[in-house]
Amino acid sequence: MTDKEYAILNKINSPSDIKRLNIRELPKLCDELRRFIIEQLANNPGHLGASLGVVELTVALHYVFDTPYDRLIWDVGHQAYAHKILTGRRDKFHTNRKFGGISGFPTPKESEYDAFGVGHASTSISAGLGMSVAASLSGENRCVVAVIGDGALTGGLAFEGLNNTSIIDNNLLIIVNDNDMAIDPIKGGWNDALGKLHTSKTYNRVRYRLYRILNRYGIITKNGAKKLTRFFNKIKISKTSHYNNIFEGLSIRYFGTYDGHNVIKLVEILSELKSHKRPRILHIITQKGKGYKPAEKDVIVWHAPGRFNPDTGERSNEQSQIPLFQDVFGTTLLELARSNPKIVGITPAMLSGSSMSIMQKAMPDRVFDVGIAEGHAVTFSAGMAKDGLMPFCNIYSSFMQRGYDNVIHDVALQNLNVTFCLDRAGIVGADGATHQGIFDLAYMRCIPNLTIAAPRNEHELRNLMFTAQSREMGPFVIRYPRGKGTTPEWHNTPVAIEPGTGEKLKDGTDVAVLTIGTMANTALKAIEALESDSDLSIALYDMRFVKPLDEKLLHEIGGRYRKVLTIEDGVVQGGFGSAVLEFFADNGYSPQVGRLGIGDTFVEHGTPEELYKMLGLDANGIRRSIEEFCR
């Protein structure tokens, strides 16, 4: 970038540099910052729309508050690109989401300005409340700001945080960034409620001035302030609005709505709210993709558009005859639903990301986007199943962790016919540690009544989905990866597969390699390359089910081979390899067993290819491991 193009931005290396600007220079800084984000993401893909929508808010927050002493929490992390650029990472921003580069989400490991790690949604209010209470108990005069937006206010944890905020003494400022969007348009009554909230500015001003006068002369105590708040809320609800403001009903002061793209006005409002000593909410209206016409017109596509021409808005068109696994899922679900009227689709705010949008367009009354509410998605599915429907609940693998209790108590315990389709299983890539789907096999296989399967290709995915709805068999888990499949000839006629049956893909005499899911394809490449350069004879088994295991195959393997190697794209502790070890131990077999997978660590961001290579789970790494294991 040239000095002329970014005359102000080039001088900003920390928020202290922003504070040196005249307030009238802030709109120019916002223009430069927005252009910088667009140009950077044109060549290095990331989350564009959400970050463009909070440029003015980000500048205003760092202008008014004393970060990092004052805590600034972004929820969700999609909004944080401008924040990263203004907090010393401008020159590193070209490495965003790249292997070894900066993270696409806020993380305290990266910067002291990232007050809390936020790769998922709805955590800011709870975390911010905790920080505000900690500041009070430590005697710190610290402001804590939680910026919640991009659909995160639909999550149940946000409501729990709001409820607790209303009854604990704290100094939390909650900023509701209302852009009417998550990745897809926000669904639900809560979003409608946000659109109806309004507050008289005169009312706010009179109320605050009265409170300051009473407080200055010692007329009102802390407890009296709470009573005064409740008194004003009753007046407000009865006199100024036909609509009950849920925030005011919780005794949380509400200010709104304000234009989230007027940076000078935001500075004025935030400067006033900074001095308040009670929990309060600032409600701003923003536009996702603001300042870039293509992103304003199609916010879904431009949430994360991939590479594009910043001047024309033309996106890179990478054509492939091989579909994404998610599209195979979406197409298959619609096919099954057309022949089975009991099938319904449920997803927590991932309608397009899971490709359940394919069925939604054809059968809108049988698809339900419940917002960022994974636990609710699971129990909602359970209620449908209890009364005879066959829900296909699609949740990203890492997001399913939020619905774990619901899976156990509301689905598995009652042995209900819910099919959980875990998209983005295994290594996901640039979204990093918060999104890698590496724990699902370990945390799911210990739950009674679950059937757990992983297809090695598109045909198997279709077969497993067909199996799940072909009969009542209790909860069924199908996990599959992000990205493309293996063949353009994916549209088979699906057939039912007997649960707990695997398949021998290749015979051999020296060692048996056991895989789960798409790791079978990588292992086959490794075995073919190794056998072409050596005299080793290697058998390959696609076990297909982690629960129940194919005991017939395992008896054959345990009685025949002295060496067995398991391979999985998940954590080895408690995962697929552990299940195989347990079977051998329980049945008196004692082969030497090696386990390839992911160790006791979180996996950071990079391309899947880079990460699999780093983990030794690419074809070359697997080949080396087999060779060493056979010595």
C-alpha cells in the first residue's frame, strides 16, 4: 500500500496512535481501513462482510477506550479484522488464516489486545461479566465492552449471560451490533424484537441527569439506584412504548438505536457511556458488507467470498466436476425427503454452510434454521423424533460440542431416531483451533445407543444417509469432512448398510492398516507407493463404523496379524484406535498396535494439506509411519 492511499492508516501502529487524531480525521481513517480490508481479502480469502460492517465501531471503540487495559471482547470473531489491523498487526495481516500466520479470530496468545478467545459465538456477555466482576474485586477501574453481533445474540449462552448481568453488580457495556445477519439471515422472534426496540433520547437524557444529581448529593444509594432503574422502566414501558423492551425489563439500561456507521456520533455516545457504572446496552444498526457494493447486495455470498477482483467484484470461479461433501449431503437429503415424508432438516445457523439450503428451497416447511443454538437444535430434533418424525440434524463437528449434554439426555437416553450429520469433521483448515472437528469420535463413542459411522467417499455418505432413515434404529451419527469428495461419479443409487460392518479394501500379509472415514483414501495411496518400492504386503480395512465395530473383521485381524496400525483424522485419546485396542484386549488378542491420529494438542490454522503434512497424516507421512512400524 502506498503512503498516498493510506496516509492515515500507515501511521496507526496501536490504538494510542488513533487517539492522537483529530476526531474529524476518523471518517478518513475508516475509509482507508475499509479499503485495506477489501484489498487484502481479495487475494487472501477470509470473512469480509462482517468485518466491513464494524469499521466505524472499531475505530470509535479504540478512540474512546483505553485498550488493552479496558477489555474489548468481539463476539463473533468474524468482526475482528479491523481490530487486528489497528492493534499492531497491519503489516502481518497478509498472513491472516495462513499456516504460521495470524489467526482469523481474536486469541490472547497472539495479542494483549485480544481480551478473550472467540472462534465461536454467544460467549462475550458471560466472559465480559466475569471480567467486570474480576475488575471490581481487584479494585481496578476498568471498563469491559462486549460487542455481540452477526447472529450471536440468538445463542442460549447470551441469554444466560444477560440474566446474570442483570442481578450482579458490574460495569459491563454490551454493544448489540444489529446487522440482521449471521452467515444467513437471522431467524426467530429475537431478531424481530431487536427491530422493534426504540428509546426516547430525551427520556435517556432526563433519566441520566436525575440519577447524577441524586447521586452527587448522596440522596440515592446503590440499592436505591436499582429501584430507580425499575421505576423508570415501568414508566417507559407504560408511557413511551407499546413494545416491552426485554433489556429494560432486566434492569439493564438500554440506549438505541444508533447508526453504527457514523463514527463521530459513535465516539460521542461511547464517551458518555464510558462513565456509567451500571450494566448498559448500546444498540447500533450496521450493514454487513458496508462500503463495498457487491458485498452489500449479496451478504450471504460475501460473508466469506474467496478470492475476488477488488475493483470489479468478480469472484474467482474454480470449476470442478467433483462436488463438496456438503452438497452431496444436501442433494441426498432432498432426494430422501421426497420419498420419505417423515424426514425434516434442522441446522443451527448453517443453512448454506451445510447445504441444507437445497432442501429448504424445495421444502421450506420441512427445514428449520434455529439460529446459533446447537443445544436447542438437538433437543428440538428430539421432540420431533419423539412424535414420529425423522430429523436430520446437521451441525458442524466442533459446534456439536455445545449440544453434547442434549445428545446424551434428550436423544440417546430416550433412544430416539435422530440422525446427526457432523459436517467439517477432521481437519478443517484456515478457521483454526476453534473449528477443527477432531474430537467427535472420542466424545461420541462413549454414549450408549449411538451408531457412529464415517464414509470414505460420496457413495458411502449417500448409503449411510439412506440407512439412517430406512428403519427405526435410534440415534445415528454420520461424520464427514469439509471440502471435495473423490469422484465426479458420485450420484449412486443408495443402498442400506448393516450397522457395524466394515470392508476389506486390500489384502496383505505383513501388517493390517485399519482406517475410518476418508483416511482410507489417503492410506491407500500411501500403501500403493510403499509396496511399489518394497517387498511389504499391507492389508487395508475401511472399518466404516466406530460404533458398533465390525467384530467379525476384528476377530479375523486379531487372529491373523502380529502388527495392526489404526489411522484416524481425530484425537487418538479415546478415539477409533482406542476402540480397536479395547476390542483386542477384551478378546485376548495381543498384536502390536500402533495408532496414527492427532495427539494431545489443539491444531492451529493452515490449509488442510499443510496441517495433514504437519501431523504426519498425509500420504507421505502415513507411508513413513507404516514403514517404521514394520521394522
